[in-house]
Amino acid sequence: MKFNENFMIGAATAAHQVEGNNKNSDFWSLEHLPYTTYKEPSLDAVDQYSRYEEDIKLLADAGLTAYRFGIEWARIQPTKDSIDENEVEHYRRKLECCHKLGVTPIVTLHHFSSPKWLISEGGWESEKTVEYFKTYTKTIVEKLGDLTPYICTINEANMGYQIARMMEKFKKQAAQADIVGSDVQVGLNTEAMANQAAYMKAAGEAFGIDPRSVHTFLAPRTAAGNQIIQKCHAAAVKEIKAINPEIQVGITLSLYDYQTIDGGEEYAAKLWYEDFTSWLPSMVNDDFVGLQNYTRKVCGPDGDILPAADAKLTDMGNEYYPEALGNVIRTVAKEWDKDIIVTENGIATTNDNDRVAFITAALTGVNRCIEEGLPVKGYMHWSLLDNFEWQLGYSKKFGLIEVDRKAQTRKPKTSLAHLGMIKKTGI
């Protein structure tokens, strides 16, 4: 099975997780609070800010043809009323590096972290954010749109709602942290919930607002907040298309392969509606959807069914189940007839042989979907580099490239070469 020449195979990163010293962002502030939920601060991360040329060259030399990365809003707009032109030029150089090396850049405008000032203005539960995000988008497309053939507006736009569900379940069931921690596809430190009140008080002081008004992107989201995210996306798409209609635009969503046992069908349908179907009205002008999947969930009449005691788990506590990706693609295609790009898929593990096997199985599923006629245009593995897994710090290894953070040196893993070989010769 061989992918056609135009099928993009690459890897993905998020700006805050790899660049380092994102000092004007909300997460940087949260990482340094008393009672912080972050197990460690990001600090220099893996210093991709200085080393992006090396990283993109490693990707290209392995045979990969696309790189999905984030432009950090907090760098571009460090204060509400300023644009840092030096940072704009930094990202121009990074985009130019991709083109020079034959790598298609897929830019993400917002990947979880936000400018600190945005949170002080009400964050992701405030209607003002729609206009702020629209203005930021306009700035990027006017200044860098000539180099950005693909744009993802917002990463895992549905994540805040998934977190809200997880937190509600945590309160109801008083579940163990290692169980609820796998309920979302992001690194959350649920062990820190015992200090939540003290943490939120410190956060309110850091942002100069009532603690109840601290609405970062990864805070539990209300239905009204969900609508604000959808408005942000729709406004951004309209702005991008008005400036440069040739740019292909989409949103990325965190999606599970929801499977059922008898009696779980209604529960699974509800989750799928919240995760995907409810977003479709805001996506009518999109060119593609960014599909992000890591595992499956089995639904029963009383809710989630935990993996079997002998099930193989990743280091994030997810069931090792690469077949989920093909299943999710098929489910999405039932309601979406435009292009699909897998913008994230991977596992946290220190066993690279498991990663190699996961990649093979996941891409076998993608290939079968293409053979069935589904419009899958690319696969971006998560992640290019071992990096900062949000509240869980540096302990979780998702990367195709190992990083010695003391020396900031790179060591490509076998999985990087394996993914490149699939691009060249097929599965």
C-alpha cells in the first residue's frame, strides 16, 4: 500500500511546548504560581525558537513532507495594543525554512496558550475575544499569508468542553487521578485538584481579576464559552478568505473512536454530538477538518467502560489502540464531505518499537480509508520532538526525536526514519 505523491506525511508541534521562554503567555504565568497545577515550568522547553532550522532539516532529511507548527499569539501581540514585528519576522524565517527544504507548513494560529492580557480581558468566556482573535488572524495573514498554504485556526477547539465533562465526572465519582487523567487528550495534572482553590486565588491575583473570571483555553468551558470559540473560528475563516482565498483553512478537533456495548449507544451519540456534530454549523466555510485522535472509548449504559485489566496502555493512560484512527475517519466522513487532515495521532511511550508499530497500524487504517474513497489528504504524527506535555511537564515522551534538554541536542529515533520510509515506499 503506497500513498500518492501529494499525500502529506509529517509531524506536529505546539509553540509553547517546544519554543521556550514564552514569557508573555498565560501558561507561563500559571506555571510559576504557588500551588501551580504544572508539575514543572516550561523554561527553555526544547529551544526550538533558536533551533527550528535543525529540527525542520531532520524532518525533511527523514523524508517527511509537511510540518504542522504553531505561531504563538503571545509573541506576536505581547500587549493588547502592540505587534512585535521582530517576532513576525521570526516566523517568516521559519516558514521560509520550510519552503526551502521542500516541507509544506501547516500553521496553527492558536494551540492552547494565549497572551496573558487576553485572560485579564475575560479570556475564552468573553465575547471580546472574538474581535481580538479576528484582529490577530488578520495580522498574521496580511504579514505571512503568502507563505502559509494551510492554516488551522484553533487547536482542539472542543477541548474545553471535554475537560468540563471530565471535571464533572471527577466531582461525581471522586475517581482516582490516574483514571480521570486519561479522559482527555491533553496532559492535565488531576493530582493537583486538592489545591484548586489556592491555585485559582493565585491565578486571579496574577491576572488582576476575580479568580472566577480566569478563563484560559484549557479551563472547563461553559456552553456560552463553546459558542465563543465557534464564533472566533468562523470570524477567522472569513478574515483569512477575504485576504487570501487560496489559503486552505480548517479547525482541529479532539476526537475519540466511540465504541459501544449494549445500552451505550445513546451515551456515545451524545458525546459524538458534543465533540463533532455540534461544531459543523461553524465549519461551513472550512476547506478541511483537522482530525486528532489517540485512542478509543467504550461506552456502556452507565458511562465509560474502563480498559480491561490486561489491556496495553500508553504512558498517558490511554489504551494502545491505533485502529481507532481509521474508525474515526470513517465516522467523520459520514457527516463531512470535504478534506480531512490527520493533524495529530501518536502515543506517549519510552519504547520506540511500540511507536513504530503504532505508526504502521495507524497509517494502514488511513490507507484503507483512502482506498474506500474518503478524502484524507495528510497525516501529521504527534509529535516531532519529545516536549513539554502541559501540566505533566517533560516526563511524557511523544516525539520522533529525543531531546537532551541540558545540551538541547537532538537524537532522531527509529520511528522518525520509519515514518519517512512509509512516505517513500508505502506500508
